[in-house]
Amino acid sequence: MTFTVSEQTDADWPEVWRVLEPAFRAGESYPLPLNVSEEDAKLYWIKRDGLNAVARDQSGAVVGVYYLRPDQGGPGSHICNAGYVIAESARGKGYAVELCKQSQDQARAMGFRGMKFNLVVSNNTAAVTAWKRAGMDILGTVPGAFRHPVDGFVDAYIMYRALEAAE
Amino acid sequence: MTFTVSEQTDADWPEVWRVLEPAFRAGESYPLPLNVSEEDAKLYWIKRDGLNAVARDQSGAVVGVYYLRPDQGGPGSHICNAGYVIAESARGKGYAVELCKQSQDQARAMGFRGMKFNLVVSNNTAAVTAWKRAGMDILGTVPGAFRHPVDGFVDAYIMYRALEAAE
């Protein structure tokens, strides 16, 4: 698997939205209304206080996207939060694990000391497995924190890993 | 202890800020820069997607303030997040416990199914004790998540309680 990651530009948005939209409409992973408008999705996804990245395979197709930003402000700003979406056509190939690891390298380079996910839907097995493979541990479980369109109220995990200093 | 809680109005802001400012400047509890401007503090504190409340004692003095809002959007919006600041002159009298309980009643009435705190600084013993008395449990510990001005990197707790349905 070879992919290149670059910072998202304005010109990337249409391709990014084609990756995000089916994930957001499915309503199984992100805390957004299923009918979120493209405009609101853009406001949610693009993190002015952090960075957005786009991963492309050798053909130039977008295989995944992520955001990375401080989880909290001021005295809490050394821990980052991140979110990922893998393109439907690129799933099941290990991109989530690799993209998460790449974002951890990026986070280390930016000086973050830890990475925290606030809402990993517990029945999203592919995601939970990928993040564990990328070194994230379950730090706590919020009971029934996510209203799944099929399964109703399901637990959500808070996941965390410390980021050793960049070499 | 008798206090009345009302929704914060524009006219309340100067009194609210007099309660918030010393807490924010101390930098021991909220993830804001210690030198946060009044304008930025107001943007942080006033939650347009939730509510802000002011508690006054029988003399009309503000004893504490809180915000309450959805912790996440869409399929995560049934869990609320809240933050409290007790006026310096009113501390040590049990107001934090009572205000937290009152906010839980408020949250139930608004239909929330749980209450979650994302960053309870672990060495803030008064706060941790108060929230436990108000039924909040530690759900997880984020290692070194808060840079304390005296103690350096200290752990932060994520605290949670389920809110039974309003009667």
C-alpha cells in the first residue's frame, strides 16, 4: 500500500466531500445529523485551529481524509483529537491503520503529547480494530452515547495513546 | 443554603464575568489561556446551542454559574456536557454540589439521557469531590491532559452519570 498525504487545499474540497458524504449520511460513526448540508459538513470538517489532510493512492484517487487539532484549549492544548474517513472504494485494505499512524507522526511533529478520540462508536468494529492496531487504547466507555440508525443507543469508546517525543 | 437559578441574560454578563475571571486567570480548572480576553471568555462561556444559568443567594449576589449543552451533535446529542464556576466568596459552602444537581434536573427536563464532563483536573480535589457527591462517576483518566500552573502535567478525569427520565 502506497499513499501520499498532503494538507487539504480549497481545491480538494469536492473530492473530500465525495468521501465524507456517504459516511456522514450513513450516520454510523460521526455525531452529525444524517441530513447535514454540505456547507455545515464543511464547517464541521475543516479545522481552522488544526489541520486537514488528504491521502491519495498512486493513481491520485483520494483514499482517505483526516483532521487533527487540539482536543482542548490553553492548558489542555497539548493533547490532539483526530477524525478519519476512508473512501468507500478503499476500505478493507488497511488504510485506516496506516493513515492513523501517519497522523500520529504528524501530531508528534506538531508537538502534541497524546492523541484522543472522543466518540468511537462501539459497534463500528472496523474502526475500533484499526485504532487499536494504531496503538490507541480504550480509556473509557460512555454508555449509550451514540444513537445508531439500526442498533439504537450504543456505547461509545474514548480512545487514547500517548505520543512519545518526535526523534 | 437557599439559591435561585435563572437563565443568564445579557444584563448578567458583568456579574458573571466577575465570577469567571478569577477562575480562568488561576488556570487550574478550565482549558483556556490564562490571559484570555473578556471577549474570548464570553465566546467560550455562552453556549448558543445550550443554556447558561446564574445562581443567586437570597441577597441577590451571584454564587455560581453554569453552562449546559449537548456534548456532541446529531446521534450524540442526547448526552449533555456542563461546566460550573462558583464565586470565590461562595466556595466551601456546598454550592457546587447543589448547582450540579440542579443542572441535572434541568438536563433531564431538556431530555438529556446522561451528563458528561470532559476535563476534570485531577488535583482539583474540591471539584472532584463535589461532582462525586452529585452522582458523577469517573469514567476514565486522561494521563497528563492538563498543564497546571504549579503542578505541571496532571491527569484529567472524564466523569459521567446517567440521567434517569424526568418524572
